[in-house]
Amino acid sequence: MTITFHAARTVPKAAKAAVRIVTTDQVGAGVAGVAATQLENAGFEGKAGQTHSWPEDGRVMALVGAGDASDLDTEAVRGAGAAIGRGFGRHTRIGIELPEGDVDGTDARRALAEGVRLGAYTFLTYKSDAKPAKLARVDVAGGSGVRNQAALDLGAAIADGQALARDLVNEPGGTLTAPEFARRAAAVGRKAGLTVKVWDEAAIKKGKLGGLLGVNRGSELPPRLVELTYNPKGKAKGTLALVGKGLVFDAGGLSIKTGQGMMTMKCDMGGGAAVVGAMSVMPHIAPHCRVRAFVPMTDNMLGGDATRPGDVLTIRNGKTIEVLNTDAEGRLILADALSLASESKPDAIVDLATLTGACMVALGPQIAGLMGNDEGWIEQIEAASTSSGERVWHLPLPKDYKKMVESPVADMKNIGGQYGGALTAGLILQEFVAEGIPWAHLDIAGPAWSDADEAEITKGGTGFGVRLLADLAAGFTKP
């Protein structure tokens, strides 16, 4: 689905629906020619996500709530945009008036475009009676200047990247196999003008990616690793490396998951999907840094020669891991990818992975865990989290917790004790980042998937991380 956004002075008469975003304060005084008593009788208070519509002069007129004026920010505008996309997608063309209040005009326009596009998102590939949204054009009133149009274009591009990530996550694991994921990621990269390299199984074996090979050992299908590189025009001001977990389906290996635990495991490549989605919009963002992406891909199955608990794997950088739980597989394939990323000598690395249920226990379903080895780099990621509206929380990597992953037969084991699972997973990953490289890990096990629609989030794959990575690359400075 393609939606184009256009900066306009006023809502054009050609718009099939004219929508005005309002706050609760405005509703109390009556708005858009509708008396406060009428709005009260209709149950419309201007709360976030509320809508009220009526026919007038041959088209639909509507109000959409953004909450209290004191809370009005880009996140509120994005949420209102999502309510519009979800509620008015049946119209081919709509016009929108932004809310009155103290919110930056260009930031608000970007957030509005993101919200509308993401709110209108549906995954209908396997619906026999699919009824896709008809919305094709959105006119945003309040000024037709170049900066306003650029902000709308940016929001639309980033939202398209997030929608791409959602599509990948929502594909069944038996359809989006590792070879198919690699093919689609490569196609995305070529379309965006990126440099593309796909490692097949022979190259992975030659490259000694022991973690990826170990997880793949129980599968009937071969693994892949995809590299995507964005090179800026002119001299690059540093290099940023992105690493995404591409576990296309996780049955747990021989440490098999329960039936309930497997139901959403097609989403275990959410980190890889977010990285591919973010890379797809790098040419539009045009950061001044080089951006390199590494996405290892496989499933985690129970074939006759699957990795056994107690097996020892040798990772690309030569370190060894004793595998005591084959369901703790993400850190094994990320270890190889982080080793590769380190060899490219970037100025900073960030990895995204649906890694641990422990992080969901700690932070719930909508906040990612953030860990890392450099405070300046952590601060850049927190700033990108704030500007993008994708929430993170900084967790520690206690050095004394390393004893939890000590192994009597290898350099480390792949699980810690009963507690602190998100932190011990982070400590394992840190072992595969070369000395001196600022690195951060985002555990997105919670926010990569949603069981319900909420604001710009739709049920299923969320594409979490695309907006954050886009903002991180746009503002990147060497830590």
C-alpha cells in the first residue's frame, strides 16, 4: 500500500474526508462549528484516539482526539495519525488539520505521516476475502512550504520501512525461510541502491561461523547471512554497524518449546527485519556516515543431527561456547555476526534481537532493554529512542555476573542461572565485540510483537526499531 502525503495551505475540496485533530481543552469550548453540548452528547471528549464524524456538503467531516493539550507532543500526534489511518482508510483521499498547540511543525508532520501510514497497515497476503485500505493521498493543511513537505516525505519513507519490517515478521516461518529471507533482503537492498552481499552455506562454512552453523544443524534448509552497506555521497563521517537477529522460526531445537511457546515464533527474526527495514530508507535519510548491516538467518529445528545440549561451538572470532540450552540460540548466531561486524572496524555497533523472555518480564511488552559498553553511545541511542517514540530502558551489564556463564569445558556457556537472563545474554554478546568498539544491545523481545492494536502499533509484527535506527543513523556521531 502506497500513501502519498502533500503539504497544503488548507484542506482541499477534493478530499473525501476532512479531519481535524483536537485536544480535550478545545472540545470543552466547542470546535469546528460543533457545539460542546453536541460533542458531549456524542460521547466525544477529545481523548487520545477518539473519533467523531458526520456528513457535511457531500463529504465526511471528522474530529480525532489527541488528549490533553498539556500532553501534546509528537507521540500524541503520531497516535492521532494512527487513529485516522485506521478509521478513515476507506476513503481514497483525506485532508488533515494538525492540532493547535506547542509542538514543532516539522516534527509533528513527520509523526503524523508515520502514524497515518502505520495505522492503516494491514497484512492481507493470506486473506481470501482481503479488503485493503483505499487511502492513497493525504493532504496536510497548515502550509505548503518545502520544509513541511520534506517532513511529510521523511515520515512516509520511514513508515514504509517499518511496514516492510512488519511484512517480513508477519510472514509464516515456513514461507519466509532463511534462503527466502535472504532473497527478499537482497532485493530490498538492490532497490535502495545499497551494496549487497549474501553468504550461502558454503561461504558460511568457509568463514567459520560456528554459531550460525550450530543452530542450523537441526534444519533441512541452509543458513544465510546478508550484508547490506549504505555509502554516503562524499567522505563518510564514520561507520555505523547494525546487527539483526534473523531467526526465521524458533522451535527451540532439542530444548523444544511448548506448543503455546511456538505460536508466535515466526517473529524471532524481528531484529533482522528491523535492520532490513531501516536499511531500505537510508538513501532517503542520507546520513553522513557509512551504515553496514549484518543479518544472520536460520531456523532452529529438531533434525536428527541437531546440536545437542553439551555440544561446544567455535565462533568466528575463535571463542568457544558450551550449548546447555539449544533454545538460547539467538546469542549464538549474533556472536558470529558481531565478530564479523567488529572485523569491519566500525565506529560503533548496535544489535537488535528478540532475545530473552527475561527482558519482557522486567520491562513488559512495549519497552526494549538497552545494554552496552559505552555511555556516550548509550546516550545517542536513548536520544534516538526519544525522538522516534520507540521506548528503551538502560539495563546494566554487571562484571561480576560473568561468573554465571562460566563453563568448565569452554570459554563460556550459552545460559546463566535462574535470574538475570537478559543481562547474562548481554554479557555473552559483549564477548564477541572487539576491544575498543562502542557497542549496544537492544533486546526487543517484548515490543517486536503485539497482541492488539494500540496507537500506531497493529496486531502482529510491529517493526519496532526501524524508526529508532533511522534517527540513530541520521544523528550519528563517533562516540
